[in-house]
Amino acid sequence: MGRKWSGFVAATTFAGVLVSAQSPVRVVVGQRVATDVPGQGGHEYRVSLRAGQFVHVVVNQLGIDVVVTATGPAGETLVQMDSPNGANGPEEVRLIAEKDGDYGLAIRAIRSDARGRYELKVVALRTPTGEDRRRLTIQEALLTASRLSPRSDDVTRIAAVQKLRDAAAMARAMKDTAALLAINEQLVGLDPKAMLDDSGASRLPGPLPVYASRGLTQRANALRERLIPAIAFFEGRLGVKSTVHLAVLNRRDWEKLSTVPYGVPWSNQTPTGAVSIVCAPATLDVFDGFTKSMNQGKGWSSEALQALDATGLSFEQGMREAADDLLYHELGHIYTVAYGIGPPNMWFNEFLANYLMEAYLAEAAPRSRAFGVARRDWFITLEPRYTSLDDLERLYIVGRTGPTRID
């Protein structure tokens, strides 16, 4: 899943690009501005601040991914935000003015060919409270982590992780689930173990680090036994390694860590792929729904029917096994990164993960492939609305989804 936060940048980076030809619009606290944003150019706003004042601005994206840059009275860039929520949801900017003057807010689309709308609102303008300062600390932790690159040294990375963990403690104390989720989305790609250690899930003894929500020890151990030979397969064939962590979580714990819909396995890894996490749900409700629809047998080919019969499994049992086989797809993502492949787009990234999964299943679990054939036949009968690679790229889930109210 795509996770990104833009950090501080030089003021000249977006000179002449961020703003449209029109004059900047002055806004005040409580004012809401709703408008279309062009794919090229952008919009600029001004808000007057006194030294020491705190300002909180929310730009709610309504179908377009934008970056928001706050500048000081001299035009210097102070904060640039592009949170990992794609084309929907809020971009929030907080700052405390160091001097009197007009501060700028520039908004531009990430993609030059994008079209959409956004709403801007100055939510607060006041003397900073203790909570305001804590939220600024959280913002700074996220921005610090965003400035890291695969070339960042260990000392810098460790310091960024500690900032995130401290910020997570603040978010938990404030019972701010949205802030905690944003922190965890960043932390999972830097230090999955630290994120899991702080999650409240129990760590189970044995080979391959496993974390489990309360009551899920048996399922977690069963999934660990499935992953161990798969990890050996990928590392032996590809000649690379990753320290894989498995998390088997209930809905409550899951939603603290990720915006991926509950029930759909996911994974993430450090930039080099050296450390990684695979997350599995406690139950397979999503896939049980598929099974109910598929069990009518409509549209299955003779190839699928013969393959299913040869497995010796009931359809329901086989589909549940096949659902957990998707963990091998997540390992495919992990070992793609560990091998040093940088897929140029989302569809190719998913193709590679599927390719590695199918390679493992063909050798180690051939009967599971029969249920993959059945799923393929069933999906074809659905006549999906979106069928192109461009559709996949455009609609791919990369973070939070759905607009957020800013009243």
C-alpha cells in the first residue's frame, strides 16, 4: 500500500507552479472555500497571523489528490503536506507563527491531468493550547519520517522511529485514532517490530515473530506453519532475505494499524525489504461472502469443475484455504522489494506478487490452484465495470478512502 508524507522543501521548488494567474484569496477563521482545482497551476490563499498565534487549516480532497504548502511572510516554505489518503480525505496543516504577517497556503494537484474539487477551511486561529502543541509534535514526527530515504543512515532512521513512537503515545493519550493511524502507517514501513510492540497484541514464542490479538493464538500458530516453508522457498530461490513478522489481528487491533479494509491481507516492508510485516485477519468473512456467491457454480468451466473434484476438499474448506493462500501474495510483495525490483506502477507490482504466489503454489500446494481457477471463472461472469490496467492504476487503494467532514 502506498504510504507517503511530504516533508519540508526549498521555497523555490514550486515557484511559478503552485499558484494560478489570479491574485491570492484572503481567508479568515471559520471561512469555507469550495472550488475546482485545475490539473496544472493551482490556487493560493493568504491568512494574517500575529507572532505566537496557532493556525489549523484543513483542505478536504473531494476526488483529487493535492499537496498543500504553507509559506511564511517572506515566502519561505514552512510545511508541505501530502498525506497517504489519495484523492479523498483531509490534508491538515498546523503551525505557530514566528512573526507578524501574511502567511500563504498554496494548493496544487499532484497529477497535471487530474480534475476534482476540494474544500478549504481555517478551522482554528488562536493562542496555542497544550493540545495544539502536541498535535504539532505529531505533525513534525510524521514530516521527519517522510524526509527519510533508503540512503538515510541508521542513526537518523532510529531517531525518526523514536519520534513516531513518542507521537503515537501522545495520540493514544488523546484518544485520537486518526492521528494514531497516520503514525502507524508511517511507522510500519520504518520499523514493523516497533509498531507491533506498541500495538498491544501479544507476541507468541517460536520461530518467525508472530503477534496476535487476544484469543487468536491457535490461528496465528497455524498461519505461521504455512508461512515458514513459503519464506524458505522465496529466500532459497531468489537468494535474498527479509525478517518477516506475522500479525493476526481482530478488527479493533487491525483498524489501529491500517486503512486497508478489514479482512483483506496486507503487507509492508522497510525501503530495502530487510524487515517486513504480513497482516492476516482473525476471520475470513469477506471470502465467505465470495464462497456463498460462487457455490451456485454458474459459469464454471469443465477445467474448474474437474480441478475442484480432484482436491478432495469441500468447496467451503477449499475456499478458506485459498483465502489464506493470499498471504503468499503478500510475501510476493515483500520479496519483490527485497530482490531490488522497483515496479513502475501498481498493476505491475500486483502482477509480480501474484506471479511469485503462483510459483510457490504450483510447487508446494497445487490443489489450492484449483480454487484460483474457480475464482477466475466466477469473476468473468460478473462482467466487471472496470477492466483496464489504467482503471486499476486509477482506483488502486493506497490509504484512507472517503471524504472527511471539516465542520
